[in-house]
Amino acid sequence: MGFPENFLWGGAVAANQCEGAYQEAGKGLCIQDVTPHGIVGPRTKEPTEDNMKLVGIDFYHRYKEDIKLFAEMGFKVFRTSIAWSRIFPNGDEEMPNEAGLKFYDDLFDECHKYGIEPLVTLSHYETPLHLAEEYDGWINPKMIGFYKNYVTCVFRRYKDKVKYWLTFNEINSILHEPFLSGGINTPKDKLSQTQLFQAVHHEFVASASAVKIGHAINPDFKIGCMVLSMPVYPLTPNPDDVIAVMEKDHMNMFFADVHVRGTYPGYVKRYFKEHDIELMITEEEREILKNTVDFVSFSYYMSICETADKSLGVQGKGNLLGGVRNPLLKESEWGWQIDPKGLRYVLNTFYDRYQKPLFIVENGLGAVDKLVTGNDGNPTVEDDYRIEYLRDHLLQVAEAVEDGVEVMGYTTWGCIDLVSASTAELKKRYGFIYVDRNDDGTGTLERYKKKSFYWYKKVIETNGESL
Ligand code: BGP
């Protein structure tokens, strides 16, 4: 049992959660810059000092040091995003901001210096604020044009530096977090289902357009979709629960289905009909959707249960999708239920359905870490819990490979500590590298290697043999 040769081992971050420098070199504000307390908290129009994302972990200034550490672990791939508002500060300009483009030139060069392949998310929960306020985000069809202008610009600029691209981070999360995921400024409770699915449709068209544009610029580009995966299990063997699972799953699979098959599936058409959802879809757009992705990527943190009988089961805190708690699983300190076998299940499900290469672009454990003094006298974290989490998941990836699933690579989420997307805290740490920064804004921003750093280095060195 083993991992394929050339397996892309690495780690993942997103610009808005690590870069900081939110106003530097001509950058415009993005929606995250005005979200002080995470997606569940209040929003303000002006950036506030208590928004951790404004400083992040200062990756913008320290990326050389960080990439050197990734290289020391042996990373083959590094997933990050381009902050759209560094390139087009308002999002609707014609001409890009050269200083923003230059930053990513330098960043990608630094990766290549160590033989690390960049994997770039084009839009990771960081829509330019102006597009949210002026156009109401992806509800507006004009967004397709702005996005096309942006992706054309970065595809051209980095055509020899970046090969792997993801069009939208966790595109299915728009149904649950329309502001964070879709830059939709209208409050969630005022949105109609038609508006929401129209926004989804605009993103589909934008994503398929990116595939078309990207392949025309460089036929070697590998462009994938990215979905939040969360297997759903029936809470009981009652067939009604099985059907409830199927329906919940449909709403999730719908997103990858359109990206891979290029058309709307029948079960969604039925859902639209039964919920009086009428979308504006042109013939031209139907044609564009046929530009399907080269691979499917996803995040995986947990599974959930579903039941038709709403009096049964307890709602879990969940990731963005919520769901009924599985009574058999343990959970993280944030209530995310830990289920390594669910990862094998997801990999098999996607592969059976699509027969496309798969890329696990997020997986990891958010935990409170305690800094101690290591044997060498340097600060470190004895994060055996993180090692156990990652090992258990990777063993299931190996099982899936044995099942015949084509897995391109694996990037752990938050390979260096960063600001949480859902809570905007830094105490929810995922990294192999500890960053000395606290939620009250104190800390030197120094980087320290955790125990898991050495563990992951060995895993990569042995291509998974040492697990
Ligand atoms: C995913 C997002 C990431 C990331 C991760 C962990 O939903 O794509 O941006 O942050 O989850 O979530 P959190 O930061 O809330 O712990």
C-alpha cells in the first residue's frame, strides 16, 4: 500500500487569512477586511483594529522565511490564493495594479526556487468590498465580466509560473454563507432562493469561463473546481433517513456535478420546480458550462448525519454546513466531528461519480496549542493530537489509492498558523509552524517549529511510508 509517485505533498493557506498588509501597495479592501469577528459576528463597513485579518501572520512581508520552512519540510506544492483586491483594488477596473501583480510574481518565484509548485485559488472568500457594496456580489451578472477580466490578467501574467488553479474556494458554501462566499451584501434572511441560485449560476458561468480562458492561454494549465465535502450518513436505517441523506447530498454534489458534467442535473431541476425557483440562463451560458474542469478538489474536515425525523438527533456545530451530530464520533474543540474513514468514503464517492483526478486541498485539525521549551532550547508545541489526526486521515487516503482512486495530492489546511475563516481567531491553530501572535494582538510574529513539523517532513521524505 502506498502513495503514487509524484504525489503532491504540501500545505494550504488563503491570502486574506495570512498576508495582512491589507492596505499596502495599492491593495483595495476585500470583504474580509471589514469582518472583525468572523463570519458569525457583526460586520462593519470600515476596517477595525480588532480584525486579526488586517495583520494576519504578516505573510506578505515574511513569505520568504515561511516558504523556506515549507521547503525544509519537503513541500512539493503550496496552495495559496491571489487576493483579487491586490490586483483590482475595486474589482471593476479595467487596468490591474502592477504592485499587486509583482508581489505574486515574487511569491511564485520564491516557491520555484525550492521546486515547490504553486496551487492557486482565484477566489477564496475575499471578493473586493466594492463589488459587494456596489453590485451585491454574485447576484449581479456583471460579476462574471469582472471575474473574467481578473482571471485573464493573472492567467497571462503567471502562465509560466503557475500550473494548478482552483476557480472558487468551497463554491457550495455560498448557499450557507452568501456574504463570505459570494460577496452578497443583502442579508441572508432577505435573500430569495431564486436570487441565491442565480448567484450560484453566475459563479458556474464564471468558473467555466475561467477554464476556457485558462486553457486558451496555456493548454497545460490544470484547472479544478473546489468544493466543501462533507459525507452525510443516515442517523438510523429508516429508508426515510436514507432519502433525507440523498437529498442533502444532492445539494452538495450539485456543485461538482455542474463543474464536471457541464449541465444542470435532473434532481436540481426538480428542486427548482418544487420551490418556484426560476433562473435566467441563456443558451450561450449553457454552452459555456460545457467547459468542464480538469480535476476535482475539495476540503475535508468532518462528516455529519441526517434524519427525516427532526425530533431525533442533535444539531452539531459543524463547519459551514451544520448537520446532525454523529453519536459515535469524537469532536474537535470547535465541535467538528473527526472521521478519518469519511475521507476514504468521499474519495471513492467522487471518483466513482466522475472518474476525474482528485486533489485534497484542505484537511486538518484546529486546536489550542501550548508553547513549551523543546530539547534544543527552542520554543515548540508537542502537538501529538495533530499528528494523530493527520496520520489517521492519510492512512485512509492510502486506502482510497488502493481502491483505485486517482489522488493527485494532499495539502493540509493552515500549514502555518493563520487566522480562522469562521471565527477570525488565531487561537484555533492548524499549523506545523507556530506563529507567535495572539488574539489580543500581542506577540512577536516569530515562527517556531512544532513536533508535527518534523513528523510531516518524514512523511514527505518517505512518500508516506513512515506513516
Ligand atoms: C474552510 C476554508 C478555509 C479555512 C478552513 C478551516 O472552510 O476554506 O478558509 O479557514 O475551512 O476553517 P476555520 O478557519 O473556520 O477553522
